[in-house]
Amino acid sequence: MSPFPFTADIQRYNGSALRGDLQAGVTVAVFAIPQVMAYALLAGVPVAYGFYAAVIMSITAALWGSSPFVNTGPTNTAALLTAAALAPLLPTGNLVEIICTLALMVGVIRLLMGLMKMGRLMAFVPESAMLGFTAGVGVLIALSQLHFILGVDAPLETWFPARLAATLSCIEDIDLITAGIGFGVLVIMTLLDKKARKVPIAMITMVATGILAWWMRESHPLPMIRTISETSFGWPNLVVPSHDVELWRNLAPSALAIAMIGLMEAVSIGQTLALKRRQELDVNQEFTGQGIAQIVTAFFQGFPGSGSFSRSLLIELSGGQTRFSNVIFGIATAGILLIGASFLGWIPVSALSGLLLFIGIRLIDPARLKQVFQTSASEGAILALTFIITVFVRIEYGIFSGIIAAALLHMHRTRSLHLVEFVPDAEGRLHEIPYQAGASHTSSAVVVTGLSGDLYYGASTNLRGQLEAIIRDQQPKHLVVRLRRANSIDYSCWHALLHVAETLHQTGGAMYLCGIRPDYQRIIAQSGMNTFLPPERLFAATAAPFEAFEYCLRTIMPQLSGEHPAKQAWERYLRR
């Protein structure tokens, strides 16, 4: 990681890159204005705070991140998580102080993850959990602002199902004009969605509804942004986070969720665009950039954000060449606000809520959800659990429940023991017979088994039980365990193998390990297991797959009598 990654871009910057970056930055700034306002409304903070976050985060993350295209600022998920974090604290707390503290905590977590090079952790987040969480977020976004669209009073309940029920109970009080504007925006955005990447449909729609609200200001006054939120956009004030330990404790779950989910979004966007451009993304550098951007934003009234897929993709499609396209985006956004800030206050609240309804619906991908359920029942269960927790419990816990469920599922799968018996037939050909509960295997003086996969502690009990059953039922004098297909073996499984080797030794038999790696031999020697697994019974893996196994058999054969059936069968195999 570099402390100043932008210096390399400065050194090779030229006029062509500047033209592309100017075009992309200004274009996306026009597209982003209504989106940022909608996310501020969703988060429950003044509109100005959304723009402060958009300007400061986009510039800072671009300079210290890795991707030249990831546009950082307010996003739907971060806004919804922010709203969930603020809801229980606002009645007794200071809004600015709480937002500042939350944003700072998010930034510190991201920065630490970047400095500790924890980028690889993103690989442990199952896609099914992310799909379930995203679908849940889509539902929450689409329905959380329903009272604004219908023109009814905001419900007092904080639990989403109760809020939705309270809103629907006021259906007889609906304001038809307000609802018409909200659902009209939804229809327009849906019908013209395919043109939205080339034409600022959202901006045009918001301007049109603002003009309509101004024209109707006396005949039918509509709730507008200026009536519920600050619409003056001066320089942000410097704020200081709270030192209240209790506040930090209350915000911790939300801060962790926003930090991690935001990093997943930013890295996913960066990797997608890097692959498209055949570039490399330094994940840890991106973590660091996201952290620095959030920390700086925390001191200037900005609420938490992350990488925006729609704005990032538009930066790339609009001709952005370097990280400075996002710097220009931040500057252009500030400039547009200084010129047209007074008009933004006339935009009806229901119009922004209609835009949020459209965004929420777009987040739900029925085709991919159906594909998960058709592909894997277990992954479908993880998706469903994540969705239910997100919508019906608490959004902060949604993604973590999915990750925990996937980890438990993985642990359950590692308990499955992949154990087979190798048996030669009358012509000397080798067959693999899986060991299963209740299956019968022929008694023999020589039993050859094979283990495969990851042998973790979850499988140790099954491993010991199955090998003990082999000794009890087949009564071998020589038990060969082939480990060439075993990816890894932890302490619990080594202990199970040693226990079986000792049990077999006490009955006058011997255990042999073949196809073992050099580190396995070192583990056996250093842990004192060579009492029952001496070096002469260990056969290291070679380039040829069954060579160590055949060396092991040739060691055993002289110990069997000439007429022994097992000796004859295995000799036919060795001759073949």
C-alpha cells in the first residue's frame, strides 16, 4: 500500500485524461443530485448532510483508494443502516453529534481493516447472504417512505412491520395528489429506466415536480423538502464526535455493519470495473481509502456512505480515465449546489420517496433469487434467513446472521467423513468402496482405506468411530490409511488417528500411513506419535499417485503367509 497513491496518476496525467475526467465528473454530478437527496431523506438527516458526504467522500476516497472509478458517498444501504442506528437515539441525543460519532466509528473500522490487510475476509461472505440482505434492504427502502408517498402522518413505531401496518391503517387519509406525484415518479423512472444512463431522468423528473409544487403552492400546498429539511448549503461546520462511552456502545453494531457492508460494496464495484478494464484492484488500499474518506467526512457533518454502483458505473461509461474524475465529481456537485440550491427546496417529498421506491424495487433481483433456491437448498435457506432477519428483526443483524449461518453450514459439512476402502478384484483391478453407516465390508488381514478432503475437528469423532468399526468388524492385522487426498488435518483428527493406531497395536496389529506430505511426517515426529506410527510405517507421497501406496503394500506382503487370501489378492494387484 502507498501512503499517497494519487502521486503516480499526477505524474502521468495529460490533457486527454483531463477531458475524459471532466466530462465524467460533471455528468455524474448532474445525475447524482436527486439520488443524494433521496438517500438523505432515507437516512433521516438534513439534505445538506447528504451533499457534504457526497462531496467530501468522493474526493478523499478517490485520492487514497485504489479504483479510479469507484464513486464514494451516500448509498441506499448505508442510508438505511444510518436511519436504523439513529432511530432509538434521537429522542434523547444530538443529531449532529450522533452522526459524527457514527461516521467516525465506521471510518476507523475501515481504516484498521485496510492497515491490517484484512481484504481477504471479503471472500468469506457468501453470495447467498448478500443476495438475501440486498433483497431485504430493497423491501425496507421501497416501503419505509410509504407514508410520504401517501401523504399520511409518519408512524411512531420503530419496528418496520409495525411502521408498515400503522401506515396502511391510515389509508383512508391518503392525499391523492401527493400519492399521484409519488407513484407517477415511480412509473416514469420504470418506463424510462433504459435511458437513465444517457439522460438524467431522475433530475428532470425532480425539476418537473418542483415546478409543479411551486405552481400549486397556494391552491394545494404539498409537503416539500424545504418544509422538513435544511436546504441552505454553506460550508459545513467542523463538528467533534461524542466522548460518551454509552453512545459508542449503542452505535457499535450499526458501525460495524455499515463498515463491513460498505467495504463489500466498494470492493465488489472496484473488482467488477477493474476486470472490465483489465486492471488490478488493491483491496487493502481501497479499504484504507474508504476509511480515510469516512473519517474526514465525520468532522464535516457528513453521514456514513460507501461505494455507489450506479454512480461508479456511470463514471466509467461517461469517459472517466483516472481517479480525478471523482475529484471533479465532488467539485462539480458543490458548484451545482451553490448555483441551484434554492430550487431544491421546492421538490416534493413524495417525489423523492417515489424515487426511493423505484430504487428499492430495483435492488430486488427475482431471477437471481430463484436461481439460488433452484441450485442449492442450503444456500436458499441462508438467503431466506438473511432476508427475514433484515426485514423483521434488525437490519444491522441481517448480513451477520447470513455469515454465521454459512459458517455453521460449513462446519456441518466438515463433519462428513469421506472414507473409502480399496479392494482388488480377481483380475487385480482396484475398486473404491465408500464406507457408509450400516454397510458391510469383507474381513481381511489387510484393509486399505483412503481419506479425502479437509479433516477438521468436526469430523474427528466420525473418523475415530469409523476406523474403530473397521478394526472391530474386519479385524485387520495391517490397516493402511491413504492420506494423499487429505487437504489438511487438524489436531483433533491426528489425535483420532493416533488413538486408532494405539488400539490396533494393542491387538497385535499395525497402522500404516501412505501418501503423506513432509509436514505430516514432521508433525508425527514432533508430537510423539511415532511410538505407534514409527518411520518405517510412514510412506511419503511421490509424483506418481499410487507409488507410496504400492511401496507400503510391498512392505506388508512378506509378513503374510504364502496361502493367505489377502496376500494373493494384493499380489495380483501389484503384478498388474
